[in-house]
Amino acid sequence: MATIDLNSDVGESFGRWSLGDDLAMFGSVSSANVACGFHAGDPSVIRRTCREAAAAGVAIGAHVGYRDLAGFGRRFMDISPAELADDVVYQIGALQALAAVEGTQVRYVKPHGGLYNAIVTHTAQAQAVVDAVKSVDPNLPILGLPGSEVLRLAEKAGLRAVTEAFADRSYNPDGSLVSRSLPGAVLEDPEQVAEHVLRMATESAVRAIDGSTFKIRAESICVHGDSSGAVAMATAVKSALGDAGVSIGSFL
Amino acid sequence: MATIDLNSDVGESFGRWSLGDDLAMFGSVSSANVACGFHAGDPSVIRRTCREAAAAGVAIGAHVGYRDLAGFGRRFMDISPAELADDVVYQIGALQALAAVEGTQVRYVKPHGGLYNAIVTHTAQAQAVVDAVKSVDPNLPILGLPGSEVLRLAEKAGLRAVTEAFADRSYNPDGSLVSRSLPGAVLEDPEQVAEHVLRMATESAVRAIDGSTFKIRAESICVHGDSSGAVAMATAVKSALGDAGVSIGSFL
Amino acid sequence: MATIDLNSDVGESFGRWSLGDDLAMFGSVSSANVACGFHAGDPSVIRRTCREAAAAGVAIGAHVGYRDLAGFGRRFMDISPAELADDVVYQIGALQALAAVEGTQVRYVKPHGGLYNAIVTHTAQAQAVVDAVKSVDPNLPILGLPGSEVLRLAEKAGLRAVTEAFADRSYNPDGSLVSRSLPGAVLEDPEQVAEHVLRMATESAVRAIDGSTFKIRAESICVHGDSSGAVAMATAVKSALGDAGVSIGSFL
Amino acid sequence: MATIDLNSDVGESFGRWSLGDDLAMFGSVSSANVACGFHAGDPSVIRRTCREAAAAGVAIGAHVGYRDLAGFGRRFMDISPAELADDVVYQIGALQALAAVEGTQVRYVKPHGGLYNAIVTHTAQAQAVVDAVKSVDPNLPILGLPGSEVLRLAEKAGLRAVTEAFADRSYNPDGSLVSRSLPGAVLEDPEQVAEHVLRMATESAVRAIDGSTFKIRAESICVHGDSSGAVAMATAVKSALGDAGVSIGSFL
């Protein structure tokens, strides 16, 4: 029976502010990208998220980001590679401790938002992330975009590079994501999303926005958890995969 | 030959702002209370501090504090015990990771500033700190004021409680510190400080501000590192201890 | 026709995090306590809130708080009076500029959360708030709890002190609020809340939790805007007041 | 008698961390770029700086920056123009209030660090700064690099654009600054700096790093205040200008 990993961003509440229904998402996904406090997530949120992920049997990853609460880590920052590496080590360590006190552990790293996007092409920041992860634990895989600098450099450094696709994003025929500024960039119909994911999981293929099809190698599929329809969408994806005989399970 | 531990607050620079001459202090002290980012210390500062401490053979402690950069962690915050415990776990974990990538490790915990003062008497916050430390590693000692709630609760929880005295602070005859708002509260003459420390280390005694003497049990002596004369003072203390045949070494 | 002011906390979103439905609340209230960035509210949130308040004809007040995003300004901080005063001036000024670029202005000040509670009794912090407000503009009224230090000191300083009552909070027979840690502290039934407010507005009276009644002098009534039923509650209050021939209008 | 404006960055301390000797700099400069809290400067620091600047007869400008304390506002941030504009309004307003309570006022705006550099060429961010300044007060001049987008757009918007040169920076023959990553980029000899400034002030000329000379139009000259030799350098510049019969005075 085929297995695919579904990952989702969680632990993104902060103090008085709630975001997403992490507990509900844990019913559908196998990997939890837990915010580490720099773009979202305070220590109590992080700890509770680790506890709930562990209870649900969901693998915990460190969702490391730029130090930018006001921008939710979505804005590119021209931080020096050395400082970025140290920021990443700090965040992983903080999450490791909170995971450990809940009897679980950090199993992988996924860069967040602006950092995620930057290190698709920004070699120096990508290398900094790879250096940081390797220095903490060379057994931690990095989750990223197929073809990205960060995954290329991770492999070069001997780290496991895990590719991911996006359940609710449209693709261009060349495999890149349709810019969020264009119409149709984000899929909002649960059925369409489920079909999208099914094709990724069972055919290793994506139907692009122009109707053409291309092959994709994705060991994990990202399901967003912070929109209003997130839980319904994740449930639809899980159900469609189940019907097709594809089980959901960590890439680990 | 008698041995005494000297501890000092380090890693308190932040971004563009420098504070203290940590490297120079490492020539005199045996324990480094490293800021963990909540009251001071950014990840790059923390990492460099760990590297330099390790190179100097100085033991690293987690100097955990309130989340208050603007107030340097010196202002009491009425944070809930559960949140405080999580903040402490987060800070220790972050420091552990940065220490580990520099080939060293966190050996003890010392609460900072407003938190240090609060948990002399604030039972709930003291218990939160103890719970946090124990949850991370029950082998981590906590450094605190003799007679404080935090040390009482640490011992009760099976943690090692390490008492400290202050090299440059005047004491009342009852063993409490003279309030900083009173004249003579802080000793500024290196010779007087050296004499103060020598009496603590060799006679387990303190001469109070009224001239009377009382016994003190201090396994470590705190030497401040952030004043202009800090390095000269630490050097004077080290020299006086050496002349008296007292060596400086970690309490571990 | 009698008139009563209804005030509500708004502008409390921050970056990616939304809180409350300010626009809906502006349909029911006459005064908007706008967060100023220290406990909540980023500049874009604040500006949009000012624009919407102005469009709805709702008076804008500066909802100044402790510098504590992680704690939403709800935790007491033992900040020095001088620093607190400067923090308050800074926040009012920032809001004034954002209000001005939207063609409106700041008309009053209401301390938030932990600061609000502290200056019921904390004379030094209360005086700092009064000093700050007076230094910015002696024509700015301060909104606070009847009998509080801050209102006493405001009047002494020649500022207008505006008293408020709480629409959804239970009172003890002595006029104090029932602690949130006790059952029944917060009223959740819109009808009960409407009745509570009606009695305050038309009889200057409150029925306490034990069934007894006492007189209250409240020039404004606070309607909370950040709970799930906030808008429904505000609408119920507005409707009940309208039925009783009481109009809603600013205390200014 | 010729007059030239000297401007310097001040108010860059933050909480426990001191930076620069603002009071000493006020003995030599005529314009004070006061940090507004986003990259440096807490409200108490800002207020004291305003008080001291006013007492010294130094004009106050708003030194607005990216929201990045850890990076001191030196790192480019890809913030949206709308959010940037709101951040700038917020900062100016906060400074205006603190200046006003000290009996003085904000007279101009100078973007700081990473923002300053970005808006030499980044049209959208430059326009955002111009929009923000104009919305607050169209009489506030903007200080910037000759030939920069921000000054071009400021003039287009009807704002006064004030050009500045740098006392301690080497120039390329084309008028651009020698990159800090190259040797000789920063002048450290007070005499050389004084000569540099004198040529700017009396001949409207700069001797480039290759020995060639070019014309420069600078209404103000920036003297850095945060290096160890800053005060000595400013004093040397003032003395050299005085000897040459050039007085120091605001560009206003």
C-alpha cells in the first residue's frame, strides 16, 4: 500500500492570538511543522503543540523562520549567513527542549515563509540553514522545494533532503508555483485539492494551470492549516487518499 | 587547597549593543551565567560566548530571565507559573543547542535579575523555575540566594541547590543585601571587594555594613561583569584569592 | 433623552493575527479604545482602525499598555514610573499621528489590562500615567475604574476623570468586580448583559452577584469586543438601550 | 559667512545598553537624527535625547527605520510599501510626542540604515517613506543621498529634499560611496576627516579614493556618533570648519 506524508504548519498562535486549529489538523496529517518563536509560537503554545502532536502520533519538525513577529516571518530579511545560522540553531534547540519535556523529539527541519522562499535561490542563506541543521544533528532531514538551493546543498552536506509539493497551490508547466498575485494561484475547492494531492501521491504528477501535466518528486505534501477551510480541506484530502488506498504516514 | 567558584553574568550584548568584556572576565571566573535571549543575548552573541567560555575552561550556566529586552529582565513580571516554566525550558534549550554546536554544554541554571529577586520569596514562580529545570535535566543545579524559596524548592524536588554570595554587595547583619537605594550598597573599591570575597571563601563569613560579622554558606561568589571596573575587580579578587592559597574552580 | 457612552477595545490584531471584529463593534459603540502597539496593534492595524472608527463616528481613545506583546499587556510589570510615563507618551504620540493621517484625532486615554488593574491602587504608576497624559494634552480625559487611584490623581491634576462600568462583569456588593477566578464573574448571556447595562444607564445602579443593589456612577460602559459572542452582545445592549429610550453617544 | 549643517545619529541606546555619547556630540553638530524605537531608542532614551538636543539648540529629526532591534535596522527587509508607510508614521508620531513634552519638535526625517540604503534605489519603499512623511506634515524635509530615489520622489511630492555627504566615508570617482567591504572605505584619521568635510563645505567638492575630485551638492554632512573616536572626530571637524570661517548651523 502506498504511503504519503502530509505536513502542516502548526503552533502559530502567539500569546492572546490564536491561529489555526492544530488539534483538528493532527487528525489528518503525519508531520507537524512547529513554529519556534521567531515568526510565531510562544513557549507555551509550542509546548502544547508538541504534546498534542505526540499524542496524535504526528512527527514534529522545527519550522524555523526569520526573527519577525510583526511580519510573521514572511518578509525577506537580508540577514548575514552567520547570524541566520545561529538563529536557526537557537530555534531548533528551544523546540528540542520543549519537545523533550513532552516526551517527544524534533525529527526534521522545515524553513518557514520568507526564509523558505529565499533559500530556493539564495545560496548563502541556504548554506547557512544547512550548516545550522547539520551542526545540531546531521540526522535531521530538511524539507523544501524540489530543485531548491537548500535541498541541493543539504544533500551535498550529507543531510537528507525531503521534497514537498503543495496541496492547494497551482503550478506553472515548468514546475514552479503560480505567483500568489495571479488569479487561480490558490486552490480553494476541497475536491479540487483532493484530486491535486491524489495525482501527486499516486502518479507523481501535477496538472499545471494550463492543463498540461508534469512529473513531480514529492516525499511530502504541504496542507495549509491557517485558513478558515483548512480542516475541511485536510479532511477531504485524507478521505480521498484513503479511498484510493494511499495511507498517510511520515516520510521518516 | 581550598577552592571557590566565581560566577559572572556574560553574553549580555545584543545586536549592535555591547555589554561587558566577557573574554577578559573568563580570565578570572570559573562559571559563566550566559544570557539566553529573553532579557539579553542574541543567538550569535550567545554562541560566541559559549565558544569563548569553553576555550577558557569556564562552566556554562543558563541565565534565564523574564521576556523583557527593554527592561533587561530587571522588572518583576506577574507571569503565570505555567508560562514562566515554559519560557525557562525554551531558554535552556536554545542555550543547550548553541553550547552543543560549540562542543560544550549547559551545566547549571541561574535565574536573572527580576526573576532572581522574585523567587527569593515568590513561591509559585520559584516552583515554576524548579519544575522547568527538573523537566529539562534533573542533574542541572540551580544557583540562587541562600535561604531563598527557589533553593528550598529545588532541594525538595531533588535538584542540587547551589548558594551564592555577592562580591561587591554590602550585607545587613541578618544576611540580607543592603538595598541598592541606600548608600554603600555596592562596593566599588577593588581591595575592599577582594577582602570581602576572601572572608567569604576562607572564613565562610561576611562583615556586615554595621561592622558585625555573620556566617554565610556560599558555594559560589558572584562577580559582576558589566560595570566599567568589572575586569579590574575580578582580577583583584582572583589575585587576592591566589595569595591566600584559594584556587578558583567550578562548584560542579 | 438620556445618553450613555459605550466603549470597546479595538485595534488588537497584530500582523498575521486577527482579534475581534472591530468594524462590527463600531455599529454599536461610541468610543474606541485603540491599542497603541505595546500590548497589541501594529501600525497598519492601528491606522485602519482609526479610519474605520472615524467613518463610523466613533471617538478614538489611546489604549495604552505595558510593553508586553507575549502577555498582551495583561501581566503586571514593575516598571519605574518615569519609564512608564515615557512609554505612555510614546504610545499616545504614535496613535495621534496615525489618527491624524486618517483625518481624525485621539480624544481620550484608557489604560489597558495589567496597567489598568495596577493603577486602581498603585499610586506611583497611576501618577505616571496622569503625568504622561497631562504632558501630552491636558484636555485628554482618562477613562478608569470608579474609585481608582488613577482617577483620583487625574482630577487632582486637573484632568477630566471619566468613570466606567463593565457590561459583562459581575460585581460584589461593595462595588468591586467579582474575580475572574470565581464562577459567574463574566456574564455570557446577551439578555442578562443588556439588563445589566440598562440598569447602569437608566438607574445608575448595579445588581450585585448576591442580588443586592448599589449605586454606581459610570459615564461610560465597557463592552468587550474580543470574545466570540462580542458582536451579538453589543448588538443586544444597543437594542435594549434603544428600546428604553437611551441613546448611545460619546462622553465627550 | 558660510554655514554648513552637521548631522549625527543619536538616541540609539536601548534599555540597559548605551551607545554613543550624544551629549558630547551635541557640542559639535546642528542636527540630531533621533532613533524612534524600531531599530533603537526606547521612549526614555528618546525623551532624554530630545531634551538634551533642545537644550543644545540642535534640530531634531526622526531617524525612522525598519522594525528590527536585533539587526539595528541595518538589514534590508522586504516589507510592503503600505506597511512601511504606516511604520514610518507611527515612529514620527511617537517622536513628535516625546519631543513636544520636552518643549521642542521634530523638524525633519532621515531614514536609517538598511532603509536608508534601500530607498536609494527601491522606488516602492522610497515612495512609501515620502507618502508617510507628507501625510504627517508636508513641511518636514527628508534627508538623503544625492541622486537617490527617495529625494527624487520627495521633490516630486512637493517635499523639501535635503542632500547629505558623509564625513568619514570614502567616495568613488562617480560619487558613490566606497563599499564598506573594501579597504579605505571608512576614514579614521580625524585630520583627514576634517579636510574631507572642509572640502565639501567650502568647495562643494570631494576628493575620491583615486585622488580625482568631483563636485557634490550637500546641504548637510553626516558625522557618525557611535564609534569610539566619534566625539574626537566631530570636535576636529568643528574646529577645522571654525578655522576656515565656516559656521555650523541647521539646514532648516
